[in-house]
Amino acid sequence: MKKLLSTKMGFFAIAVVLFWIKTYTIYKLEFDLGVSGAMQEFLLFLNPLSSGLIFLGLALFSAGKKVGRRIIILDFILGFILYANLVYYRFNSDFITIATLGSSENMGSLGGSILSLMTGYDVLYFVDIVILIVLYNKFKGNWSMERPRIRKPLTVLLAGLIAFTVNLGLAEADRPQLLERAFDRNYLVKYLGTYNFIIYDAIQSFETSTQRVLADSSDITEVENYTKSKYAEPNAEYFGTGKGKNIIKIHLESFQSFLINYELHGEEVTPFLNSLVNDESQDFTYFDNFFHQTEQGKTADAELIMDTSLYGLPQGAAFMTKGENTFQALPAILDQQQDYTSAVFHGDGKSFWNRDEIYKALGINQYFYDIFYDMSPENVINYGLKDKPFFEQAVPLMEGMDQPFYAHMMTLTHHHPFIVDEGEATIEPAETGDATVDGYFQTARYLDESLEQFFNDLKESGLYEDSIIMIYGDHYGISDNHNRAMEQITGEEITPLKNADMQRVPYLIRIPGVDGQGTNHEYSGQIDVMPTLMHILGIDALDHIVFGTDMFSEDHKEYVPFRNGDFMTPEYSFVKGSYYDNETKEVIEEPTEEMKKTAETVLHELELSDKVLNGDLLRFYTPNEEWEPVNINDYSYGEEETEEQDEVK
């Protein structure tokens, strides 16, 4: 060992081995990559090697002791990148992309959430750096001060490239079209590794940025033909029944459907929501097979999907990267066709997730952000305004709006790390030993209580009776990194299929004067909300580019795509590369042609939606003769609006 470390190449070899061991250890302990079979296990073990040889090998071009210092610096940088992905993955079950880095300015209010994802044992993931520093200081005196011959570092880089080529070839053999249809980043990291994924993502980001420049009017034709072929005729019993009614859309942050009717310590966690779901008078229709379809954009993705019937992007958030795109969103359609006023109510900063810009492109008339509310310390927690003061202060603002209006209410308190002030928790936490899961039920109860208060205030104000009310969950709150704790909650093993099942979020709708259906079992997703609401208002969705279908229609398409290419249907599902029978929960070893066709349809649909966003294709499309493109200069969300708000107060 002393002889080995007395040379720079020996020190380099030790650094590569330590890097390799650390990376593979983190893969196994921290990431749930769905590895199955000897080949995938071998590729997971192999893929750090090429990255270590290539990136650390760059230091070999240095002279003398600089080689050791640069190996240590490069190893630290690579380790920090891996650790950042580790922390990000603990909540998101996903990996950082170039697009999410472009959203880094939104992390300012997430400090508590990020810190809660870090643990004391994380320091062990940097032990290799300490070892290298000790070895470097002990043996550097034996190293030659001459610059190495170019042949050695080139040989190392060549070995790295050969290792990568072998890795990629085996990966493509096990997963054909891995790079062509890379919607699932877990697949890419499993087969190629974190660092090679970063390079791939950078290339993809560059290619995506050129799509808008190269796009032309012919590109929208394929999209139009597809959406028209998928179109579902409206249900005559519902078409136009909500015309002229106010619309109040209530966004339940991080709320999953397993909370409905769930009891903890002998108590209902969400008694008020349960009362709406179980109401015998059937004011509401509750879709119990409704799924969120968000990806890295989470809340922002949910907003985009539900107001445009376009899928979020596979990387990053369209709210951040596509803020200058042309959209034909629900607020603008309602404004132009039925003279609606639209507003978003959100107790956080104006520019968070680029909302002050993207809302203009969506045609939203008013934006009530933090300066419109009393943001005293006792009213704020974690991300922003607590839900109870938020709803209480929003009602007077809503009363001051021109009617009919489309009001989007965004809650905040029920968000990771699920903290509620002492004295405001009215249910004891769960007892799984997982702080995230245990606190989830307390903030869910707080949200439920705030919703009940809001309903009472709406009724007192006179707004309730004449308003369509929609309630929906935006995305999951508990990621699959908490499966052990969730198995205690559900009493079931959290298999890949069960995890997909748990991506259900509530969707409830009440239409004044129309009897609700109680519980509707149609399979549907956020992509379907826009055409459903359009038909309720008497606006035919056929002329518009929408990828969803009316949930009340007899022709509604009951497959629900997830952003990574997985999907759910009433009979079978496709999750992490396997087809499942929903009734038996077993893997279907020989999928039918129908199943394979549905999988192809899902991928095609996602690709078309991406083309619309990346190519900004709606600038080439006119829904009808009356349509006027949204002019963002017609919208302003400046502080001068608070003068009107002061008058309301």
C-alpha cells in the first residue's frame, strides 16, 4: 500500500475506488431505483466507474502535488453533487435537473424543509474526502514533481470512455430506447449513474432550448389531429349547467386521498372533507380514482395542468422555463367567451415560481399575494400565510371581485415538513417514528378545519349558493422514501403498484342546482379538469388543444398517464416497467396487445404535449374566429393594487 501511495497514479486509483464505493453505497441505501435482475444490479454497480475515471482523471493532467489537490477538489465537488441529489431525493423521489437548478431562487422559503431532510449520519458520506486528505499529506513528499506524460491521463480517460460505452450498450440491451424516451429519471440513474445522467440532462436541455427556434406552424397539426381524435362528447345532463356561475377552485396542498375517511387514534383526520364525500344529499361529486399528474414542478405543475390541459415538463417546471410561451388557458377562455374575472389567492411572495409572469400569460386578471394579507409572525409558518387566516382574509377580497369570477385558492400549511404551531394541533401525531409521516396528519387536520371555516364564511357572505366549488389535491405529500412508515399507516406492503395507487388525490365538484353523484369511480386525472369545467360552462372543448377529456362524458378516456410514462386504468396498470392486474395485484407476465397499445398512446401523448410547450406551438394555433391572443402587457400585479384592497378592508 505504501508503494502504491508513493505514486500519483496510486493515489488516483485509491480515490477512484473510494468514489466508486461511496456512490454505490448511496445508490443502495438512499435511492429506490427499482433494480430487478442480475443485469440491472451489475449496471448499478458498474456505472460509477466511468464517472470516476473520467472526472477524477482530469486531475492527472496537472504537474507535481497539484494532482493530489485537484483529485481531492474534484472528488469533493462530485460528492457534493451526489449529496445534493440525495437530499432532494429524500422528499421528491427524483433527481436534480438543469431545469430545477433554474428554479433555485425559489428555495429561499424552503430552508426548514431542506434542513429536515438532512441527518446526522450524512457526514459519513464525506469520509472519503477526509481519507484522501490524510493520505495526500502523508505521501505527497514521495511524488515526482514532473508533469506526467500525456499518455497516462489519456489512457485513463480512454478507459473511462470504454467503461461508459460498455455500460450504455448493456443498458440499451436491457432497456431499449432508454435515451429516446427518457421520461423516468430513475431509469437513467439506475442504468447510467448520477453523473452521466447530469451530462445527458444538459444535452437534453440544450436540445429543448432550440425547439422553439426551429418550430413552425406545421408542427401543431399533428397535435390538433390527436386531441380532436381523443375528444369526448359532453354529457347533455351537465353541459351548460354552470354557465354564469362563480367558480371557486380550492387547492389542497400535498393532500392525498388516503386521508379521506382515515381514522387515527380513533378520530377522523379530516371530518369536514369526509362530510362532503359522504353527504347523503349529494351536493358534491367525489372522484375517488382521480390522480395527480405532476412531476418536478409539483404545485406549479398542478396549476398548469388544470388550467391548460397540458402536461408538465419531464424536467423542471414550465412555470419557470416557459413563462414567455403563448397559452390558451382556462382564465383567458372564460374571460373572452363569458366575461369572467379571474384571480389567484396565494399567501406567499409575488414572484415565487415565477407566478407574477406566468399568470399574465395564462390571462389571470388579479393576483392576491402576500402584501394583500396580514403577514404578522403569528399568521405565518413555514412557506407563508397559515390556511386559517388566509381563507379568513381572502373572503373580503373575493367579495370585491366582479362577478362571475374564477377564483383559485391556494393553501400552504399542509406542506413538508408538516409543521403546525403548538396549540393549533387538534389531533395527536401518528406514531410511526418517521417525523414527516407523523406530522402529516396534524397539518391535514388543520387544513380540514380551515376549509370548514372557509365554507361557513362563503355561506355567510352569500357567495356559496351561486358558485361552482372545486376541491382538489395538487400532488403527493408523502414520497415513497417513507414507505416503511406508510406501511404502518395503511397496514399493507407498499409495492410499486400500491405506491402508484397512492398517487390518488381528491377531486370534488359542486354545481349549483345540479344533484351530485356521490362517489364517481371513473379513472381520471388533473389533465381532465379543464375540458370537464368547460363543458359544465357550456363551452365546447373540441376547438381547443386539450389532452384531457370530460370526466362526466360517456366517452371519457379512462387511462391516466403519469409524467414518467407509467399509467393507470380501471383493469390494469403499468408501473416501473411492469404491467399489473389491478384486481389480483400480480404482475402480468404476458401483456396483451391492448395494454401495449395503451402504453404507446401514453408515451405519444406525453411527447406531443412536450412539443407544444418546448416549441411554443400554441402561437401557431387559433381555436376559433373570436379568439384573441393573450397580451401580457394588459396585466399588472403591482403594489398599487393594494389601494383597492385597503378600501375593501
